[in-house]
Amino acid sequence: MKIIITGSLGNVSKPLATELVQNGHTVSVISSNPAKQKEIEALGAEAAIGSIEDVAFLTQTFAGADVVYCMLPPFKFREDPNLDARAEAFRLATNYTQAIRQAGVKRVVHLSSIGAHLEKGNGLLAFHFIAEKVFRALPSDVAITHMRPVGFYYNLFDFIETIKGEGFLDSFIGKILTIKYYGLVGFIQGKRGLIMSNYGAGDKMPWVSPVDIAAAVAEEITNPVKNRKVRYVASEDLTCREIAGILGNAIGKPYLKWETISDKQMLSALQQYGVPFSLAKDITEMNASMHNGLIFEDYYKNVPTLGKVKLKEFAKEFSINYNKK
């Protein structure tokens, strides 16, 4: 099969490209960074250097493809805290669908997110609802799988500096302004071993490894689906207390706790540290939807077979990174 992968050599795209190449497929990886070309080619894939901002480039790259894997890049709130994620999602998803139509592609796997079933009430994650809606407007003969992973394990790396009690202000602001799909947002008082957010404690949370996401995406890409479907991806289901305990034991802080604060306190803290009100409101609402379970309603109606990489395994990687800094 001829397969096009977006996302350069990111946490999902790199293991995905590796697996597909090893299984004998012809793989092209789109990257906007020319410096990635040699690394992409070292995997046995072809490098397509260009931007997803360029519909003509996407159309040319997609031409003749059996399947395209489309994902939105992480939004750069650090550079522009006032960025409109909903408008960006609509614009970039439209770029993809224009190229898909023009290139005549008939099979698409789209990386979405948990919470994408909700138009509102999910805060920042509403942009995934918008992206899915754009893809669903493709002609009915285009088969689409919307992949909805849950919280990425690697988002937990954002807590390292504050768990140590170092660079509290800078790391907190940095974490907020580099929001990822699951939006792990909160603050930690490192010396007390306390993680705080407007979700946590006994809240049950599904988590996932990018390795398990890549494996699930590879299955969907090579599965001859002719219709449309949604597939959730998760590795483990834990409470925030259990997460804190596993990570705490891994780094020698068995007292590490994850407690909750109110939505009002969360919103106030975000604004205090310079986050624009609209973004702070979206983050607070997103977290609140985790606390009240709204974001997980559809997931728990469609619980997937859990992946292989458990949090205790990731905790080893967390510990290595913790001790590097």
C-alpha cells in the first residue's frame, strides 16, 4: 500500500512509519522541517518536505495514495496565547479535505481526541469536534476512521520541574502555553509533593502511550474499511491518586499526591499567571469535564481493548527524565 503520514517524526508518527515500513508498505512522511529528511529516509520512508498550509503541496503528495493519515499539529499557544484553536482546526482540516478531494483519496485515518463527540462543554477540546465535522463533509465514498486517543502519558513530563519545586512560575506558564491534546493543566507544589488541578484525586482517568496509538492507527490503515467509524485508544484506566502514587514511587517521592481545587480557583490561577481569559476559560472547562465525567461519557460506552504499555512502564521513562533535569 502507498501510505501518506502527516506529523513528521512525532510521538505517534515515527513509530507508525516504522511499523508500516517494516510491514512492506510504501510510506511517505510529510514534514515541514528539511532537517528531518535524512532521519525519515533512514526509517525506509520517503520524505515529503512541505507544509500542510499548502493545499497544492498536499494534493500532489496525496496523489495515488491508498490511505492518508491526517493529524493537526500542536497549537503554539506560547507564541500566540490568543490563538483561536477552533478557527485553526477548521482551517487546517479544510486544507486536508480539499487535498483529499482533489487527489481522489478514498481512505483516511484522522487523529482526533477523546471529547470530540461534544460540540460544547469540553472547553479547548471543542476544536476536535470541529475537525471531525470537516472530515465528515467529505464525499460518502471516502472511508474515514476517527482515532480518539485519551490522555497521553508524556503530558506528565510537564510536571517534572514543579514536582522538584524548581522554576515553578516559568514551568507552570510554559505548561499552560504548550497545551497538548489532553490538556494536562494544573500546578504542583513540589516540596509538598502535591499536584493540584480542578480535576484529580479520585477522578478516574484513561491514559495512553503513543506507541499504543501508533499500533492502533497502523491496524486501521491496513484494515480495508469502506465505511466510517470512531475508534478510541487507551492503555490503562487509573485514578489520579493512583497516577500520583505510581509516579511518586518511581522518583522516590512516595508521598506525591494529586488533589483538586475548584473551577473558580483554577480560572483565577491561570489568569494570575498571564493566560488570556478565553484560553483560561477553555482550559478550566476542559478540566471540569474530566472531573464531572462529561468528556468520558462516549468513551465508556465504547471502551476499547487496552494497549500494552502500562503506566508503570512509562514511569521508568518518567523517572529517567526526572533525574536528568
